[in-house]
Amino acid sequence: MSDDMFVESTKRLKKIVPLMMKHRVATTPMNYALWYSYVGNDNPELTSELDELLLSYPILPPIQAQTLYRSFVADEIEAGTWRMRESVEAMLIELGQSIEDTHIDTDKFQSTIDKTFSSLHRVEDEGWSIEEVMGLIRELDGGSKAIRNATQFFSSSLGKAKDEIEILKEELEKSQKLAFYDSLTGLLNRHSFDTELSALLKSNNKGLCLILGDIDHFKKFNDEYGHLLGDQVLKAVGRRLLDATRDGSNAFRFGGEEFAILVPKSGLRQARQYAETLRKLIDKLSLRDKRTSTLIDHITASFGVSEFVEGDTMTSFIARADDFLYKAKEQGRNRVMPL
């Protein structure tokens, strides 16, 4: 190490330790690397984003620190490992849903065949007309086209998956054991949410608000169009939430079709307005079913909002938002509660 490098690192160390203590940041290698870059202003964009977070939070949230590290400090190999893991998980989810949908279509076709052969025995006995026989044939033909489309789509998925697996399987072995992101939506996952909220509540963060959102009638998308369309809906909603994050807010996939947004230093009124903005953004969504080219434009979501109050636990804070979400559903969906 050169003398200049030693002097510079010592100088940064004297700044880093007090700052990390002030913001109660754990002295892990990742955090130290993040703050080392910050105090040296190695990346102005990192400095700006970290400054903004410090204004919003008295204690730097660990998941936000992780995100900054991934974006600005991690080397390309490390960042590539994260991306590889997320790509594999997303591919496996899509492949699994494709298998499930093909299985459902196969069962339907088998049922059609059984029904058709049963009817064939009646053609001669009951003297069916030509029109009735043709109707039976058309029904069988329609079923065969559906299963042919499903198997072609599945075959395509398998081919794509095979190519991706060859590229990614070695990288997957090197990936992190603990993932912070949901591979389907790209949002932070439930583990990240629990970690973040736990840290925030310990700081008694005044004005902290929680928005819980749930996609309306989500089961209908899966039942009517298949799980692949359901995944498309989740991805699209996730992108809308991610694009709309602002002023230190962070979006998470809370579970299933439910999402959470943590909003610091806000207050119930502002957070409710923010949730209303999110509701309108989702209400404008339209998707095209990849399998049938059907346009889907009736995607909506309901929201419940709670504000942190003195003495709140993680359970009570979440439960209050969840209660309002339930009321939004109960009162017709596609709305924000409290009013």
C-alpha cells in the first residue's frame, strides 16, 4: 500500500466510524465498503441517494443500504451473481406454471375425448342427424386445437429454458444463499420487509406509514387465463409500484398478490394520497395474454394505510393497515381506506 493510499484510507476511517455509529449502522464488510465510498465521494450519485435516505430515516434501513451497495459498490462479478440467481428463479417459476397450465389443458381434453366417445355410441343407436354429428366433431376439433396450442407453448418454454439453464447453472451455484429480492416482480421480498420494518420501528420513526395493497379478484386471472397470465399481472403491478417509489419509500412483495410500501416521514394524509396515486396507476394497466392475445384491461387493486403511533409493534402496525385493506375490499374494491 502506498503512503498516499494509507493516508487516504486513514482519513476516511476517521469519518466513517462516527457516521456509522451516529446512524446505528452495523459494521459489516458490506456496510463499511458502502460508507468508505460515501465519505470519499467516489460516486456522486451514491452520495446523493445516501444523503436523501439519511434525511428520511434517523437510522439507515439495512435493506436500503443493501440496495445501494448492489447498485454502486458491488463489483460486476458479485452483481452478476445476484442477477443470475434472480433470472433462474424467474425462469423456473415460469416453467413450472407452464407445466401446470398444460396439465390442466390436457385434463380438459381428456374429458372432451371421453365425452365424445360416449356420444359416438349413441350416434347409431339414436339415429343422430348430420348436424348433430358435425357438432360433435367440431367440439373434438376445438379441444384438439387447445391442447395443440398448449403443448406447442410448453415445448417453446422448454427449449428456452434449456438454453438458459446451460448459461446459468454454473452461476447459480455461486449465488447468495440469502436473496433480498422477489425474482418474479423485481421488488424487495417479505424477508426484506420484515428486516426493514423491524429496524424502523426500533427508531420510533415518527410519520412512518405502511401501505398494503392487494390485486382485486386475482384468483380469477389464474382460473380464467392460467398462471402465466397471473404472473404477467404480478410483474406489471410490481413495475408500476417500483417506478412510483419516491422520497425514501420502498415497495415489497408482501406475499402472493399482496404488496407493501413503507413510506417514511409522511403522515396518514400524505400516505393515503400516495396510495390513491398507486391505485390509479394500476387501474390504467392493460396486458395482452401471451397465449391467446386476449387484451386484459380490468386490473385493479385495493389499499389499506396505517401510520406509526407510539407503542406500535410490527404486528399492530401491519394489522391496522390490513384491517383497512379488508374494509376497502368489503366496500367494493379498487379503493383506498381509510377515507
